[in-house]
Amino acid sequence: MSNQTPLQPTLVYYPTFEQVVIAGEAWGNPEHPAVLLLHGGGQTRHSWGETAKLLAEKGYYAVALDARGHGESSWSPDGQYKGKMVEDLLVLLTKHFPLKPAIVGASMGGITALVALGETTEPKASALILVDIAPRVEQKGVERIFAFMSANLDGFGSIEEAADAVANYLPHRPRPKTIDRLANNLRKKDDGRYYWHWDPKVLESWKNTTPEEREENTKRLYAAAQKLSMPTLIVRGGMSDVVSEKVMTEFLELVPHVKSVDVTNAGHMVAGDSNHSFTNAVVDFLNQVYPPKRINQ
């Protein structure tokens, strides 16, 4: 049995550019192999559940980050976000994590990592795990996400009201016994209402994308994926309406060096829907391609 003190997170802050500071929560020993966790759009670093803590217990230095415009990180001073999350990540990898960490990116975070790593000539990461995201996605699933994100921009009267909205959006997920984690994704303003912890202008930039721009983005993402030089895994939610089996098959045919795994009872929010199965899939892959620092038990 281990007599070690239970792991506790450390708040970390990384300046990038435009006076933006990326906030995060770090678990484990900073001398251990690093794993960066990049959440999806409209989420925060808290969306990973126990994943970062469990990675640290396995011998990694796990850092869950808030993207620009989300959580405790700075918002873009000019309200523009297109391409800037990619630039943030490149600064992080160059200045703050030069020893090539592994990157786990969900949805928006996965796209950010895919572009950043696939469009640079010098490898900047040791492994990449894409969580329910591929170069091409099912637009109906994306539109459902946009509808949820757009529905309550005027805030909620209480955290319980926000919990009701999440439960209606994710009917397959058992309702949490407490709302503490959800509270991390909300901020109470002077009017007494609770608002999602992200800049609404992020959503505006996505919703204004034309079909032609989406197709160009798909081509760009495929080109980036085909240039990836590090071991890559895609973790798909078995019930996902964003990355369908058809989308997954197309991706694997066009980018055959990518490995894949399904988390059966999960939708697009894989880590939140089935955190234990998701984390096991991540750990199994990293053990093979990016071994942890072994910890005496």
C-alpha cells in the first residue's frame, strides 16, 4: 500500500501572445512525461473529470488547460478567435513544454492540436489522442451542439436551472448527485444570473462559417492529419452524432497510420459520459507509445 499524500492539483498560468494568459490545473510531478488536455468548445478544464488525476497517478504530469476565451483563461482582446487557439498551443509547446508532451484534444481541442501538429515541419508532440473529432464531422451533430450553446446566452437563474438544461441535452447520461462540477463551468455576474464560462464570440465565429468554408476546413484537416509524424489515436464515442461510424471509416482509410477505439456507452462528450473507460483507453495507448515515469506503489 502507498503512504503517499493524495494528489492535489496546482493552478498554472502560461502567457502566450496578445497579452493572453492560458490557465490550467496541473496534476503530478512536473519532471514526469507531460500530457496536455485540451477541452471542447464551450467547456473548461473541468470537463475531463478524473482523467488528469488518474494520469498523474500513473506517472504522468497531466495539465488540463482552459482554452482562450474559456474558463479562467483570457478572452481575445479583439473578440477574434479564428486560428488563435492554434497559435496559443504552438507557443505553449515551444516555450512552456519543449520536451514534446502528449496531447489529448476533445472536439475543438482536438482540431486545435491536429492543425498545430500537422502543419509544423518540426515534431512538437510525442503522441496525439483525438477525442471524438475527425477532419470531417456530421453537421447535424455539430448543429445540435450549437443549438445548446446558443439556447441560454441570457444566463440561468440558478445552478440547478443550468443542470436541468444539461440533463435535457444529455438524456443518456445519469444525472450527477451533486452540481459542484457544473458550477465550475458557470460564472455569476452582477445581475445575479449564472452564465457559461466562455466568450459568446467564440460561438459567433463558428456559426458564421459557410458550407464552402467548412469544406475547405475539412481538406485542411485531412492534409494536416496525413502529415502527422507522432503516434495518433482517435477515441470515438460509440453513440456519437458528431463522429459517426461512416466518418470514422473514412478517416482511417485516408489516414491509415491512425489507430482507433470506441467507448461504447458514450456520446460526443466521451470523457464526461464514460470517464473510466475513456481514461483506460488513453492510458493503454500512452503506455505503448509514451511510457510514464514508473511510481513505486
